[in-house]
Amino acid sequence: MGNETFNYLDFPESIEVEHRLRVPAGKQIERLDTYLVRHLKNVSRTKIQKAIENNDVTINGIPAKANKKVKPNDVIVCILRRLPPITLIPENIPLDVYYEDDYLMVVNKPAGMVTHPGYGNRHRTLVNAVLFHLGYRENIEIENELDDECENDEGPIFASDKVRPGIVHRLDKDTSGLILISKNPEIHQQLAQQFFERTIERYYYAIVWGELKETQGTLTGNIGRSPKDRKLFAVVRKGGKPATTNYWLEEKFQYLSLVRLKLQTGRTHQIRVHLSHNKHSLLGDKSYGGDSIVYGGHNTRFKRFASNLLKSIERQMLHAKVLGFYHPIKKQFLRFESEYPEDMKLAINKLRKYSQNYL
């Protein structure tokens, strides 16, 4: 039944699938890893190597290394671990709904809330809350479509036809702001097309380190996985995907700035990566260098102020403030603007007061 009877501790970390192979008589001797790659269908070499490293592969009951020679009549047992299904659970979590009709919703997502369930965040997400809001009470199971190697890539879950309501776009967990949600597949497709064609009006506001010299500009650079940390992203010289971010200076503080940003492309962590790469990390961004004093450390008075400011915030100061789109059914352009959340509003006020006193 619904989430009243659901135990979140019941989630298994993985599901074991056993493969048992007997090497036929007369088979030519070869390496274990090579043999498994050839005989296990739809299983990558990386996954097989991981199983061997975890002692999940045995020959005649004995754990074997990758270079162990496989001989005729050997019995090979290979245990592969795959990620379990995701269960969408309607949860009674308050929502800040800016707009709702029979076809779609606009919700102001708070910082700290994950947009949709994934392997590291199975409940208390925006999707869980919206399901309950729309009257769902039964849990929805989505079969895992991912390999262990990309367990942090939740794209297939995000795009699954079973995920209703349909999240049209995402915001990082610690980014607050307006997010568009469809109530049926047809509307989802039409709204998603607007994002693809960049006809959506969407502006982010951010507090960044440094005093931007130009009042407006464009940040570019291909974005790919960081070579230093695979969970993060970076501007890379080779590979990656092209990314473009436009910015406008809204207000200048001492050693920091308030900027408005518009995405021309939609790469993961794009704003955070582009700003960090250009030495203007988001204030409070723990992943991309904004949670320490980037500028003004030589100024004793500012250093004390900035240290206290950083202690008072718990996330990157980034807010998706403006969202405008064409309503596919009502045939009109709708535009919404949200207020800054309290933590960002407080940070801006503190910066204004300090700058007025010491600029």
C-alpha cells in the first residue's frame, strides 16, 4: 500500500545474479576475464573485472584472479551485482505551489530537496511530494535500467514513462527555485521540446566570489567529468560537451557580486562549473571551491565578516528565480518569478550592509 506501511530500510543495496558456466571438454586454455567477456551476454568487461576484484568469481569453488587460466571441465561461478528497482513512494511533504491546472504545475523547490528519486536518494524528493499532492497513494516500482558503472547517472529513471508526474527539468539538490512539472506524457513532451529549443525563459540568480569587471558576458567551455573526482564536473580540454552560460551583473559588493544567469545549454552543474572555472565560485559551494574565502583574505575586517557569513549558510547561493514558458493547451505564455529563499535573502542583506559601510 502507500508510504504508511513502507519501511525505507528495506531497500537492498544490490541484487545478486549468479552465472554458472562449465568449460566444455577440448576447450582451449585462456584467461578467466577473457572467457567471461565472451560467454556472458550484455555484461561489460568493467563489470566482470569488478566482480573478480570482489572475489565474486570462483573456479571450482576457489576465488580466482583475472589472469587465472580456464581449463576444460572447470566450473566457473560468477556473481554479478546489479542495482535494485527504484520505488516511487507518495509522501506527504508540503509543497510551495506557484501555479497548477489540469495539465501542469510550477513548484518552488527548496534547497536541500532532491528533484527525483535515485539510488542515493530514494525518498523525500520532489517527485515523492508531488505524487502525494496529486492523490497517488500506491508505490510505483521502476525496474533498474542502469549498470553499476554509472549508478550516479539517473537519466533513465528521470526519463522513464512510469515516472508520473513528469519532471520536465532538474535542479541540483542544494539549488532552490522554480521547477516545471507535467501531469501527462503529451504535455511533458511538448514542454521538454521548449527546453530543447531554448524558447523557455529561465533566469538563475547567484552570489559569486569576486567583483565582476564586465556588466555582462558569456562563459564557455566544454564540460565533462572531472579527472580529479568522477562525481564532479569540470571544463575539460578534450571531450566533454559544449556549454554556454550568459551572465549579467546585478549588484556589486566588496569581494563578491550578485549575478543573473541564463543557460544556453543544459549540462550537469553547468553554472557552478563555469563560474568556478572563471574564478567566481558560488558563495557556499562546497563542491566547487566556494565554501572558503576566495577574495579579500588579506583584509582582516572582511575576513572576519566572510568567515561568519560562510558559517551562516549551508549550500551554494544559487536560486532559479524566473521561469517562463508557452502553455501547450491554453496557448499563452506564462511567466513566474519567485522570491529569494531566506538564507539567500539574509546573505544579500548582510553583504549590502557591509559594503555600504566599507566600500
